[in-house]
Amino acid sequence: MRGLRGARAALALLLAAALAPGPARSHPQCLDFKPPFRPPRGLAFCRRYTDFGCCDPRRDRALLQRFYRLSARMDGATYAACAGHLQDLLCQECSPYAAHLYDAEDPSTPVRTIPGLCQDYCLQVWQKCRSIFRYLSSDQELIALESNVAKFCRYLSLEDTDYCFPHLLANQNLNQNLGLVTADAEGCLQLCLVEVANGLRNPVAMVHANDGTHRFFIAEQVGLVWTYLPDRSRLEKPFLNISEAVLTSPWEGDERGFLGIVFHPKFKFNGKVYVYYSVEVRYEERIRISEFRISPADMNALDHGSERIILEIEEPASNHNGGELLFGDDGYLYIFTGDGGMAGDPFGTFGNAQNKSALLGKVLRIDVNNNDRGPLYRIPPDNPFVNDPQARPEVYAYGVRNMWRCSFDRGDPQTKEGKGRLFCGDVGQNKYEEIDIVEKGKNYGWRAREGFSCYDKKLCANSSMDDVLPIYAYPHKMGKSVTGGYVYRGCESPNLNGLYIFGDFMSGRLMSLKEDRATGAWQYSEICMGTGQTCMFPGLINNYYQYIISFAEDEAGELYFMSTGVPSATAPHGVVYKVVDTSRRAPPGKCRVEPSSVKVKSKRIPFVPKEKLIVNTPAPRPRLKATTEVPQGGRRDPDTSRAPAVDWVDQVPPPPGNRSRTPTTPAPSGRTPKPRKGGERRGQRRKKKPPSTTPPLRNGDVRLMDKRGHGRSRGRVEVYINGEWGTVCDDGWSSPAAAVVCRQLGFPYVVRASKKAEFGEGTSLRILLDDVQCSGQEKTLLECDHADIGTHNCSHEEDAGVVCSREEVADW
């Protein structure tokens, strides 16, 4: 892969999440606990949120129908005075801050039925339109306070007044750059991660078969490749195991080993897979490119007896082994070799990289199609040096040192702009790391140049070289071993489209480049892990292990990277992370995939995440009471600064048969972060503590949901496990189990354990727990005896619930 320089100790770069000092920090979030989005079409009812918010046209129509139903219960005078307020309140489900407005961020408290209101606005509505709250909510506590304006508005207030309606609409701190990728004061883009796989030994590659199954395959440097299913479970039997043939060692930084894998573009039909690995043959070290076929007996395993050696190249040293394999849109196989190792490419007069008769230090292109008979590979007829007797015909580009991780750009999802561009990270010698766009027949300068700088001054002065400069290079004070990445072209994080994301193995930096279409220049932005509330979404984390080994795309085009805390081929500390932008997501349903079925013969090993969100959490202040019914469509499975105006309703279609009426980012600082003792993570820059944060969701957290509005002390039990909420079956459900739930939610007493879906059926969720048997002393339901997670023999008609009790809260 690449050489480790300096100290080899795996040191921590763990930086706690924090907010910069100052006023409220934007944290848009919808009622399904996901980021807001841009609706695919305009909204007819909640027009304020037609450009960015939490409603698609389907939800907007549902809110309009609810408006019609509620307004039909008003007399003419009430409708004239209050219809605008009714619309405002209903449409806050579409606000990009809906989770804040409905107090839905804390899973231990029920979701409001009325959005949090600012005191002055509440007073205004109470004076003229207090009756509409009876239509909007069945919360009896709220209705009981209707005659007392102080208590009524106190009840509807938010603890965090920055988010109350309608003041948040004019809050510059909340609305500035809303929907854009979050960046800190230094221009560092703040992204988040999802842990996808762990316990891997130097994961060097992750690929997909492009066969509609949405499986992904992760290769370890020791020579094993594992199959992962779309639910992230791993198959116990390896997809490939050539560990006995692969040449590597436990030494930290050993660059030999299993280095690359790629599926043939027609794998679905021919079952062919190609691998790149180090091997020793009669005391001679070589790199080997081999072809395998899928096993006829198991679609999740290669036939180990089918190996055919396509190409072998002698390696004069143990480093600079290259390792990338790619298929281009042209159907040809691209092979990326290193310059042979040692330092300064000392082989021959000008080095291997500049010698077109050598296969080292090159990008090679060969044709392995239709090779069942005849030669194992052919030379594409348009290869640039096929007619040069002094060159190997396999050579596609030359003058590279040790390209580590390359990728083809899929192109813009709509316009296909950029499609087919070949990006590579080329590891430097002593001073610079570089990113290149590789083109046919071009010379990329090594050993004459390193980055933009001359390395061999005599060779660099040779005007006949005609070498291509990189699109970006950075000095070794920022990092000492580039890991090439991908141009993001996925669906789930639309703000990242066109951003080339890459990293550095040694420093652990994540970085990005964005092309200026007008000038062709590439603008640099560093990537940081989200601070404060940026990553406070279910299943997200904001830290990673330092040594960034590789990047990957899944079949849908989403972006991943692999890193480890101990860069040894035998250390099981590798983790795979998915990159997520929480500033904006795609509209619901747009990114849905339907994986083709996979016949599994091996045992499935469920994925168990181990990494945690890192956040500084100050001592919580006492929470005010909240209204207790979930807004319509506000359960999990389901840009403006103007103040609200009653004449909004003038733009709404009248109810049928009723009444008539109406940044470039700055250059990098160049500082290399100093390692910290104790771990091997890289996270956020350290800043001051945030003024307030919300605890992240943890496995075993519970909440109560009650359609009838009985309050926060009673309801259907829903439990959070492995990134999702689900219900609990009442088989074996008893008071000791109910006591565990009540104690988690802060209630010292249990009135009773409820069965038979007394508080409604959670049909939009999966049933996650069944046969729960507790002693009553456990901290969470997961510590009780229970069936395997997700395994049950019941229906939602048996959803369990609880009724809890505590001392009366003092009146305000």
C-alpha cells in the first residue's frame, strides 16, 4: 500500500464534538429523525416550505385535507379570523426544524401535538383563536389550561426559545446557509458517518458486483474477501480465501498483500472476478493479476480452482506495489502498478516510471473479454503505444510513482457531465502528494516531478517530457501518503454531488476538491467530522480511525471509506464507514432500491455496530411538559425569513362546497494535527463546549407512544435497537419488564403492564422484541432475556405498553 514514515505507534486523534461560541447553531431535522430535503415538486398548501423542508407533495396534500376537515368545524367568523393560524400550525410539520418544534429529538419524551410557540405569537392566537386548539389536539392537559393564558402559553413554549414558531423563521443563525453543507469558521466541511462493518484486518478494498443484489465485498490485506448482504450481515464463509498464497507480513506498513479486486462488467453473465496480489515465486517477489470464476454451487463464493494467472510482474523491492484494478466504460481492464520500490525510482537511466518498455510505474489497459479460448488478454487496438517498438503495448499512461486508489467518475446523475474521468491519488516521495486525472498516453512526471515541484532537476528540465501536472498537490506537513477517493454521484446526499473526496493514510485527513466549471480550477476544502448537533441523527457517528486505507462506492453510488487504528495486515481493527451529509437529503422514496434476491448457503453473522457518537453533554436542565399526541404522519416511519401571515390562507384552494376567500472555502492551513495518546481516532477540531445538546440515541432507549393522548406516563412501548425504533410483543410481558421501561423514563412507579395493543398498534414499525422476561432490576430491556432481535411469533395486535406514575409536577 504505502510506507509508514516516522513513529509507528497508533496514536489517537480523538477530538470531542463541540460548538463554537455564539448564538443558536442550525440543526435542521424532520419528524422521522432525518435531514430535510427539497421536494421533487412544489407544495400547494405549505408553500413556505416548497424549496426546502420536511414534506413531499403527498404529505402536503394530507395536511391540506386535514385543514379542510378542521376548518369545516368553524363558523364563518372563526374561519375568517383563524384559518391562517390553523394553516401555520399544521404546516410546521413541513418546517426543516420540525423535530425541534415538536420536541421530537429526545426519545424519552412524547412528541407534541402542537408545535412550540413563541410567547407573543401564542398570546395573539389565544386572544382570537384559542378554540382551534381543541380541533388540533385532544391533549386534555392543554385544554384544561385554555382559560389561563399564562399557563396555556407556558405549556406550549419550547425550552430552547431559538426554535419557537414563528421567530425561528427570521432567525438569521438558523436560516443562513440552510440546506447547504455545514462548514465551520475555517471552511472545514462537516460531514457524518455510518459504521457499516468492523473487525477487519486492514480492509484494502470494498467493491460491488453491479448485478442488482446490492451486496458488497470487502477484501482484507491478508487475502480474504468477505460477502456482505444489503442488511450489512456478513456471510461466515469467505467469498475468496487465498491467504496461503498472498505474500504479506504482520509488520505495520508492509505494502505487500492482497491489494485489489474488481468484478467483470458482465459478471452477472460470465461470473468473472479479477484480483491483484503479492506473491513469492522461487524467492522472487511478484505482483499477480488473476481471474477467478464464481462457484457453480454458491453465488457467494468463488471457485478457488478456477484461478487463471493473467499477468505477473517482477517486483524489485517490497514497496510501491500499486494495487488498483478497474474496468472502464470501454469494457477494458485498467491495472495500476507502482514504480518498483526503494526511493527515487533508481532503476535504469530514467527509472521505471519513465521507461515505456517496463510495466512498473504505469497505468496498463488490457482486454480480458472473450478470453476463454486463445490468449488470456489482448491489447486494445487504440492503446497509445501499440505502434511504438520501444514501448510495451499494455501501457495506457506512464510516469506514476505509486498510485493508490483510483476511480472512474460516474458523471452527474442528470447531465452525465464528468462521466468517465479517471481520478488517482499518487503517493509522493519526500515533499508532496498529488491527485491526477489520468488520460490516454499522458506522462504524469515521476521521477522528474513530485507534485508541482521538480524532484530530478536534470530530468525535470527536459522539455521533451511534456508531462501533465496534477489537479492538486499538498505538502507533507498536511499528510504523507495520499489515498485516492471518488467523485460523489450518489442519491442520498445531493449537496455532495460533484465533490471529489479523498484522504491521507498517515495524517488521517479527509479532504475534498470541487471543480470550478468556469475556470477548470479545483478548489480545496478539508472535511471535518460534524460538531455539536450536526451528527445527532439515529445511527450516525462523528469519529473514525486514523489510517485511511481506501475508499469505495456501493452499487447505488453512495460513498464509503475504510480505515484502521493499527496498520497491520493481521490486526482486526479495520472499520468501514459510509459518508453522510446531514444538511440535506433526497426526497423520501427517491433513493429506494430493491435488491435482487440472493440465495445464501452460509451462516449469516449479524452486524453489530461498535462505534459511538462523541459529544460533550452539559447537565440537562429540567424539561417543561410537552403536549402528548404525535402530529399526523409524524412518527418515524412515515428558506425564509418572513413572519407568518394570516393572508397565507388566501393562496390555499378553498374547501369544497364551503365558503369563499384567499462559499468558496479558504485554502488549507497546512497544519498536521499532533497525535494524541490513548486511541486511534480522528474526529473534530476541539472547540468550546456547546451551550446545549441532545443525548444521542443508544441501543435499548425506549419511548411511549399513545394515540389517545393520555400523556407521557402511559403508552405503547417502542425500543431503539441498531438504528431503528420498533415495538415489543406482549408474550411474557409483565410488571417487572414494565418497571424497567418506567425507570428508564424517570418514573419510580409502575401502575400496570399493558397488553393487546391497548395504546394502539405500531404498524409502521417492525416488531423487534418478543418473549421478554425481566427481573425488574435491568437497566434496559436488552439486558432481559428475550428472543433474537427481530424474531417473533406475534402481530401488532399484541403490542406491549405500560402505565407509569410519579409525584405530581409542581404547577408553574
